[in-house]
Amino acid sequence: MTSPCRRAGLGAAFALVLAGTVISAPTVQASDVRAAAWTGTWSVSPQAGGQSFGQQTLRQIVHTSIGGPAARVEVSNAFGSAPLVISDVHVAQRTSGSTVGNDHAVTFGGQSTTTIPAGGLAISDAVGFTVPAMSDVAVSMYLPQGAGGSTFHQQGNATNYVAAGDVSGNASLPGAQNVGSYYFLSNLDVQGGQGAVVTLGASITDGVASGTDDNRRWPNDLAVRLANAGRAVGVLNQGISGNRLLVDGAGPSALNRFGRDVLAQPGARWVIFSDDPINDLGSTSPPPSADQLVAGAKQLVSRAHAQGLKFLCSTLTPYEGAGYWTQQGETAREAFNAFVRGGGSGCDGVVDQDAATHDPAHPTRYLPAYDAGDHLHPNEAGLQAIANAVNLNLFG
């Protein structure tokens, strides 16, 4: 059967399912999302592409931020050109590798099989599965009719598994193929929580230069800080490596995906806008001016505020020494950072990633201890420094 789903719109044009009711885009408010009593504990941003599958099971490992007494999964066909059929979906606690325990079947509208239309997003029924905070949860699904490469998240920084046949309910998947991306799965939500913070950005947010299966992206590090402070705030990673603020490329631009990737996220109350503009400066020819970047950021601030979300701006990290660094780009970076730090930005708070990571002796470069080696990305110590720069009092 066809499950309740919402269109995975990239701008304002999306529909949201709450308690079986479809709310069209013009009426969706952030308060509507919070009223559903669901909060995101994990997410990735869908992209176009990926490998094809034929009568195979996907077992994908997600690392939670907050816990809750019940769960639901969201499966995206955002970039599909044909309906996507999924079946025999399970959630379970991952113990090691592909091995799981405490397995629970997942249904969509009471059925074990669902069809997601092209461009759609299916939200499962509630599952009586207690989700621990800071834990690995396995989400398994069978693709009975196969699926062409359409919707995935490329930079997984995690080991996921593909096995022949319908083996979603198996405790382990010996002989499974390892894959490093996420396919179709976009969210794991839990009941309860104090809301979610969405981290919107590019490769620094996506965790490039953090180790596979380390869960040391800066949003992961932020989740640990929030948990240690007793805050039940979900952290949702909406980073796409190579993404830009103004122009589509590696995924839709931040401006074009803001509706789907921020405003439609379950329980979203805050957004931290991170590193997209660095790619605008380095991979757009000619690079945009600081005024163009500021105008784009102001659009995001306005849209967040219109939906009741707090918007936290980040300064841009240094990148002199990277292959696409130019003096023109550096001048624009510094001007954008001055805007973020200034009193007229409209931001509800500042995450000073630049101050947290630059070399005081050479402020246009990373501190050597934080440089991953390409002079563009921070290593895990640098990612921790970014997480440490977030003022937890902003999440009141």
C-alpha cells in the first residue's frame, strides 16, 4: 500500500504529516512540528545519486543524540524518478558490526510494505522500541523490486551493510557488503525531548576528516556536550560535503534546501548555520561578494524566524593553503565574519568557528594542531573545538 508521506520539498513547497493529517506548505509552522511530540535524534540530508539495489537488504547504522520511549523512521525518495517500494523494515540495537539485538518490526499505516512516490518521504508508525541516547541503532529494510541509484547521502563516515535477499530480521549479516553512504534513510525520531538543533552546513559539518565509525563530527561532539549538561536536545546533522549557500551543486544550495532540511525537521527549535559559504568562495567563479553571502544568510535568518526557530550564525573557518583559496575569497570571508559578529546580523547567537580554530600567529590558517592536512578541514581535535565554541545557554 501507499503510506502517509510528505513531499520532500526543497523550498517552501512541502507537505507535512502529523497524526495522519496532511498540512500543506502555506500553513506549516514550527509550532506544528513541535506539537507532534516527536524529536529528531539522527538525520542526514538526501542527495541525488548512489548505487542501484536489486532484491537486497540494507542495514544502516545510525548514532543517536537523544533517547526516547518510542521511535519512528523516515525514508526518503526525494530524488527518485519512480516509486520506491520498501518492505520488512526493522529497528534494533546494534551490538557490533552487523549484529543486532532487541529487534522490532516497523510498519507504515499498519503494513509491512509501503510504496513511496517519486519525490516523497514516508514516515513510519510509532514503534515500541526504547531508544537509548548516544547509541548505535540499526535500521534494516528490504528492497523487493530493486531500486536504481536515486537518493542517498554520500559522506556517511559509517559502515553500513548490504546483503542478498530479505534478511532484515536476521541477527547478523555474515558476508554482507560494506558501504560507506546512507541510502533512502533520512531520519530517526523519538518521542519526547526538549526540541532539536539542526546543523546546516557543508563538509566540515558532514564530518570530512573525522574517522569512519568514530562519530566525531562536530554535531556529534555537540550532542555529547548537551547530554553531559542534562539537555535532552536532539542534534540533526544536515551537512552536505561540497554544498554552497547560493548555488546548487553538491546537493541543492542551502537556500533551496532550507525548507526540507531545517524547517521540516521534527522538533526543530534552533538552527546553526555553518560552513556552506566557504564553498561559494572557493568553487564558484567568480566568487560571490561578501554582500551576496550576507544577503543569502539574511534570507535564512528571516525564514527561520518566520517559523519560530532561533538562528545561530557561524563565522567561517580559515582556509589559506587550500587549493581554492584566493585573496579575493579571503577578503570576503573576513567581511562575512564581521557581519556575523556584528550587532545588526539578526542572528540569535554566534558560534565563532574562526576564533576557535585559527592560528593566532597566522589567523588566515588553521592552528596546526587542528588542521586535517588539506588546510580546508579541521581534524577531530578541530571539530571538537568547534563544538566547544557553541554556547549551551543558547538552548534555553
